[in-house]
Amino acid sequence: MNVAECLSPAALVLLLTVFLGLVPVATAAAQGRFSPASLGMPSSWQAMPDWLDYDTDQPSVSLSGEGLVFSVRGAGRGMKWLANLDQPADAEITPWLVLRYRCRGYNTSVDYLLWLHAEGVRNGVYALKAENIDADGEWHLVALDLEALGCVAVSRVAVQCRAAGDEAYLDVAELRFADAVPAGAEILPGAREAQKLRDYDLTDPSTWQAEPSWLGNPSARYEVTRIPRGLRFTVRGPGLGMKFSHQVAGDRLPQGYFKAVSYTH
């Protein structure tokens, strides 16, 4: 006697429903559209209402035949969701983050659609900012250049959905760290933003801010001076150090801070 013969019709229908409900994410993972595979599972995404002041009380993450569906209800309301990676994604091995998305009823008055927690970047990286969101109800494929975004290792990923009207949907059919750009993908940051990154001048000593609260052994004697080939960061005192930050205008670079390593003497 097989399992089906042991079950009542109602139980068999329930079993089939549960099994079929797992097919979309299993198929997506098998095709490599979500990597790591956990990014394709709704249970991996935690709603973060404290991350925004217009949060909805009706957020949802579900599966469709195409991938994940993030949805919110209430005009102007939204939600951010966070997923932790089991192991940080190394940008030297997978220098691209590929995203295939569709926005329906989406309000682009947001700080980002996609955010990354990256090693060495204090407040994270707005990987897909408002000005780069296509909210026309069509599918879009982008390849995010992790090196240009200042990401060395990515350990967390967040997405955001906000409603323009009664409800909004962010459909994600692909989200994976990759070693190459897929055909037809738009590369971000684009050439113009990348050129700004290369041209930005960091050699003015007065623009660097000491951050003594960022380490447990700060020195009271430090300085930043210009030298012929760049800058010199100096600290004094045995076993003491200092970290320095550089605030960058939001329209100039993808992330907000540069951080120098601490020096000891």
C-alpha cells in the first residue's frame, strides 16, 4: 500500500497543495536565479518596520511562478525587508549582483529599492537608488558593479516596496551574485557615475574627519597632511590609533563614507 492509499482525499489535497507551493522556489533555485538559494525563500526575508517612518501594517512576501513578490497596502505606505547571507559574498569572486525586477504601483519616493551591508561601509550601500528605479510595470534586468559600489564583502541584502496608490508589488525573478554580466543587463553604476568615482579628489586633508569613537584605543595626537604623492595619516602614542572618515555628497558617489585604516606607533 502506498502513501496516497493511506491518506483520505482531504489529506491528499492538502499534501499536494503544500508540495506544489514549494515548486516555484525550488525551480528558481535549480535554475540558479537566486544565489545563495536562501534569497529565493520568503522565510529568509524579515520585515523591518523600524527602518522607515511610513511602514505599512500589511506587508507580505510570497512566491509566484516567477519568483518572489513583495507587497504593501496603503497609499504612501511601504516596507523594507532584510535577508542575512549564511556567508558573505566575496566581490573578488562574484563582482556582480544581478537583479531582475518589476515594479507595479510602486512609489519611487524612496531612498533605495536595493540596499547592501558591505564590509567597511558604515551605513551600507544604496545599490539601486530611486533615480535608477524603473517603475513602469515591466521587467528590468540590472547588473550591479560591486567594486564600483565600494563593496568588498556583502553579508546582508535589503529591498524596499512603497505604494503609490492602494497597493504596490515588487516582483523579483532573479537575485544572485555572479562572476559575469548576463546578456541584456543594464550595468549600474553607469559610466557617468563610475567616472565621478574615479575623478573625485580625496587629497584635501581638511575634508577628513577623525572618528575616535570607532576604535577602543584612540590617540589624542593625530594629523592628516598632504605629501607629494597623496596624503599621510599620522598618529602618535604606543599602541594607539585613529580612524578617519570622509563624507561624500550623495549625488557624487554610491556610498556615503570612505574610511581609512587605523595607524599605530
